[in-house]
Amino acid sequence: MAALLEVRDVARSFRGLHVLREVSFEVPEGGIVGLIGPNGAGKSTLFNIVSGFLSADRGRVIYAGTDISDRSVPQRSYAGLVRTFQTPQVFPHLTVIENLMAGCYKHTTTGVVANLFGSRASRAEVRRMRAEADAACDKFGLTTIRDRPAGKLPGGQQRLVELARAVVGKPRLLCLDEPSSGLNTGEVAGLMAALERLAAEGITILLVSHDMDLVKVASVIHVLCFGEIIARGPLGEIRHDPRVREAYLGA
Amino acid sequence: MNGTLLLQSVIVGITNGFVYALVGLGIAVVFRGTRIINAMQGEFSLVGGLVAFVVVESLGWPLAVATVAGVLAGGVLGFAMEWLLVRPTRRRGAGEESYLLLTLGVAFAISAAVLYFIGRDTRSLPGIGGEGSAVLFDAAVRYHAMWLVILSSAVMLLLRLFYDRTRIGLSMMAASIDEDGAATIGIDVPLMRSLSFLLGGLVGGLAGVLVSPLITIHYEMGLLLTLKGFAAAILGGLLNPFGAVIGGLTLGLIESLAVLTVSSGYKDVIAMTLLIVIMIFLPNGMLGRGSRKGG
Amino acid sequence: MLVFTALYSIAGLGVAFLLGQCGIVSLAQSVFFGIGAYSSAYCTTHWGWIAPTGFVVGIVASAVIAFAVGWPILRLSGYFLALATLALAMIGQVLFLEWDWLTGGTLGIGGIPKLSLFGFELRTPQRFYYFVWPVAALVLWLYANLLGARNGFAMRAMRDAPAAAAVLGVDTHVLKVKMFVASAMLGSLGGSLFAHYVSFVSVDSFTVDRAIHFLLIAVLGGAKTIVGTVLGSAFVTVMPHWLTGFGDFHPLLFAACLIAAVMFLPDGFGGALQRALRRQGQA
């Protein structure tokens, strides 16, 4: 199985503080990979480097066989690498369906000029976007709230909107940053089911979380602690790893 | 180019530089205390200068009294501004652009009020230390310019002591860095914000009094002064108010040396271009490090 | 007066668009308004070319300048960006004055011919009125089209959450530059029309105050809605007409309106109207 994402010796420090030191890991195509670690382990920094919001001091990020270390966020997105945020980033003034329609940006093509004049292609495209967004609303159970402004929704629903919006963009690798934070137990169960369904559809998922329940869906888990990967393997294995126990429970 | 001319323009540059530094200092004081860029900093100077003028010309009181009156006028205006306008806007949970529009609106209101009530005339105060000047290697240095440098430097030192040594100065910093934390330890955060504006107003008023013998007081002077002060402030690093001195001097010198080579009409164009270039390439000032990338 | 409403709407729409849909505070519109006006004035009076050339020259020049300037400054955001555009307006104001070989300086350029359409000269305000309103309506139509299409969504997404928009594949910097250019072209169009309407242009018409007027249109009317922009420009133009007797008083009034709008009408007239309608709809 070829790796879809390969993080190679990535290091990053802020003002002399080594947040990441030579981190390497792989995400194989297909399936769900988890990345866990206690607070301050460097998960967010690593995630920002993978998605292009930060650059690494050293090391490379290889995606689908290409070095994407110097690519911008939109370029990575066009290549199929899409992320969500720890605090859900919906477009608050847009309705749910409009959020999802905005998610269609990548596989639609009309330019500003065509849009201005409302060309036939432009109008047909909007209809297609609406249909896709509608379908996604159905799939994620958002139909009842589709015309509400996303900013007015409770946190759990905002997460769902963000996830649906990412999926509408047809990602190949979906990176989720703490997708279960702010969700209740029932919602977490729903989220887990949704993730498994997406994985079954062929989307590779990289899951960052410190929620031990949620990471059950991952087949392999990497444990990040003080900027280093200290363990990797299925949940059953790493759970008994003494270093992991130490990191989580303290010495 | 002859040496005297060069020296003369260096002197002008340093003098103007201190004015920009003082305006920039006011902007930095307000920004440090409230995280608001105050687009009406130049208007504090306009009002301060006008009040001082009225005290001297209409009441015939001494210049020292007028200076104090001008400075206080700036302070009162700053406090009132925060109290009446910024605070209600903050309560609404406004963003950066709202504050900018608000302070810009006030800047225009003051400028328009001056136009309406006082008119288009230009006024100038007598210089501190009289109109005479000393001669330094063939170049003339106005006594007033010397006073300006001395007074501005004194203000900057006092402010530094105020922020480093006094309880209230430290509280003002704390209130802007960590609002909730400051409130927890009993700091009256809204009051500290008002005080920041008050302080910014005082500095602005002083700048007005000091600048008016050099450039005339005019209803349109505020905005340009604000922008140049802002350039000085970011050139030196916004969060480092004393950087405004370095920024102001740099700007003043570049401006006056540029005037030697191109027409003086382009002075402001050069300053504004410099402002844009600084914001793009040196957002953290000449002394700052790191970039603003990411996020 | 209603002619001015339409003229200013066109240029103000550019500003409103940037503010409301892209989250960019632009105070540089007076520059592009000036470029349009001077292009029309210079092409028609100095070279004796036909009127449309002035429009084209102005729009092309504005687009080129907006691109050249916008590319670097649109990397900035928030306060820095707004102040950068304000600095641009200052630069524009000085250059319009200093380049008197082109602009006539304080004397200005007079004798700009009236527009004519199919041999029908738009001599009177009424005739101009019937010409300029359809132009404004056309611009509004284009604007509405854009908002409801792919790039309109991208733009609003970028305004609401720039990081998330970038994740969706939107190159926010490029999109902002495109919109800044489009807005400048509108400013130039408004300026050209202005020159032909008043037939005399001078630096006084293109000062920073003018830029504030355009921004006021956007803020007051409510930049997020199309209706708001028209309301805003109506207000900004009609108010001083009612108050002409006050002379120098109206700048003060404008500034007061701006302050009041920022404090009490976060979404402007348009937003207030929308809310009122929604409330009525629910009742």
C-alpha cells in the first residue's frame, strides 16, 4: 500500500521552543489514521504544516508522491488535501446550503466575468452546485436547517456543516482537527458512523483528537508527545505502551 | 549640493521627525492600551493647538499656560472619545474596521467642526523661546525646534517610566494583554482603556502645541499628521512606543532629504509611499523580528 | 441631484462591494474616480477624441493601477489595509494637484463636452438622468449576478472565514485583487460620467473627503445588500442638497452620520430594512 501522505523529518520551533522535532509518519491511501497526543504535544502545529498554514523549519511533506512543502493552502486543496478546524469555521453569514455551495468551488470553473454577466454556463453551474449541496444536506441530515445562517447554529451542527462542506469538495485526504470537541456522546457516535461511511467511500481520513473514544475508528494511531512520535499502532497496542501511559497519566 | 543646505535639511528632518514621533507615540499609546488604531490622533493635535492658540491670542495669557491648556484639551477629548463613542461600540462587539471607521468619522467630524466654526484660516502659535534661532555651522536652528526636541524627549522618558514603574501604567498594559486575567486580579479594564485614550490625547495635544509654530494649524492638518505618525509608529514597531522616536526620525530625515532632490510638492507622496512599503515589508518595525505569515 | 445619486452609486458600489462582500475597507476610490474623470476630460478636450475613448482609457488605466497597487497592499488586512488605501488616496490627491500638465492642477479642466447617444445630446440634467440610471441599474444587475454565482460564494466565504475559504481552494489574495480591480473600474466609470455631466473637473472633486463619501455610502446604506447601497448613495447626495443653505456645515453632518452609522446601524439602512421586513414577515 503506497502512502498518500508522508511527513518526513518535519521540525518546527517558535522562538527557540522546539514544538516539533523531526516528526515522520505516513498515512496510507484508504482508511482512517489517528494522531493523538496530550495538550501542547504539537498536534496543531503539525496539522498546520500538513495543510499549508505554517511552513516547517526542516523536513518535507509528500502528498500523492509529490513534494508539496512549498504549495499554498488552495493549491493543496485542489490536490485533494482538505482540512477542518479545531473551532469550526463555517461562513456565519451564509446559510447552510450556501456554505455547501461554496464548498463546490474547486470542481466548478466559471470566471468572474462569466459570473458578472450571468452567462448560461454560470447559471447552469449554480444549479449544479445547488443540487450537489442539496444532496449533501440529505446525506448529513442537514435538510431541516438548510436555510438557516450557519453562524446561528449550535456548535455540534456547525461541525457537521464544516464536515459536509469539506466532503462536497471531493477530498482525497480529509484532515479533521478535533472533530468531536463540543459534541455530546450521541453526536460523537453519529460522527464516528459518518467517518466510517466516508472511509468506505474511499476518502482517506487523518484524525487529530485527544478523544480516546473517537480514535477507535482509526486503524493506526500515532502518538505525538513533546514534538516527537512516541508510539504507533492500533489502539489496542498503544493503549498498553508504557510511554503512552506515562505521557497521558504523568510519571 | 552645498553643505549648509544639507545640514539645514537634516535639522528640519530631525525637527519634523520629533513631531511625527510624538504623534506616533500617541498612536502607539492608544494601541498598546486598547488594540485600536486611532485614526484621529492628528485631531488631538489640531484641537490642542487651537485651544492653545485661543488662550494666547484671545485671552492674552502666557504661552506656558496655553501649552498646559492645549495638552489638557487633547486629554479631555481623548477621554470623552473613549467614553462616549468607543465604549458603546465595543459593547456591540465590533471588529477592527468598525473602530477604524469610527475614529476616522470622529477625525472628519472634528475637522469639519473646525472648518464650520473657525473657518479655513491658518493660525500659528509663537514659538517657545521666541522666534529667534541659533546658528550651527551656518545653518539656523530655531530655539523652538530645540525646545521641541527637549520636550518630546522628556515626554518619552516620562512615559517609559510611567509604563515600567507605576502601578497604573502596569495595569494599563495588563488590561490590554489579558483582559479577563486583568479583571480577575481587580483591574478596572474599561477605565484603563479610557486612560489609554486620555494619555494618547495628552500626547496628541502636546504635539499640537509644539507643531503649530512650525506648520500652521489648519482644519485639514489632522489626517496627514495621523498617517505620518502612524508611519513613524509602525516603523519603530507599534508595540514598542519608544520605537516611534526612531521611526519618526527616519521618516523626517527621508522626507527632508527627498525634498532636496525632488520637488517639495512630492514630500507627502514620498511619506505615504514609505508608509505603504513599511506596512508590507516591515510590519513589526525595523527592530522587530519574525513575520506575520500563517493563520 | 438624482443624477449625482446615480453617479455616486456607481463608484460607491465598488467600495460597498469590497466592504460588504470581501471585507476590505477601501478609502482609495477617490483616486479611481479621479482617474476616470481626468481621462475623459483629457481625451475629449485635449485630443478631441470621442467620449467613449475617455471611458475606456480611464477604465483601463484604473484597472492597471489597481492591479499594480492592489497586488502588494492586499496582502495586508484590517487596520493596515485600510490605512494603506487611505495613504493611496493622499498620494492621489497630491498627484492630481502636482501633475498640472495633465490635470490642470487647481484650475482644472473645463469645457468637457456633454455625452451624446445616437446623435441625441444629453444636454439637460433630465436627459442625463435617463442615461445614467440605466447604467447604474446595469451595474447593479452585474453585481447581483456575481453575488449569486461561483465567485460570489467564494467572496462571501472569504469575507466570513478566510482560512476556511482557502481550504476550499479559494486563492483569497488573487480574488481580492480581482475585486479591487473591478471596484476601481467602477470608480473610473463613475468618474468619467461625472466629468461629462459637470463638464468641469478640478482637484477639489477627488480629495480624500470624496473617498470618505464613497465609504459612507457603503457603511450607511449597508454594504451587504444591494438595496442598501442605493439608499446610502441617495442619502449621501440628497442630504447636502436639502442642506445647501448650511454651506460648510454638511461635512460635519456627514461625519456625524458616519459615526452614528458605525455605532447604531451595523448593517446600514439596507440591513435595518431587511430586519424590519423579516420581523413583519414573521408577525
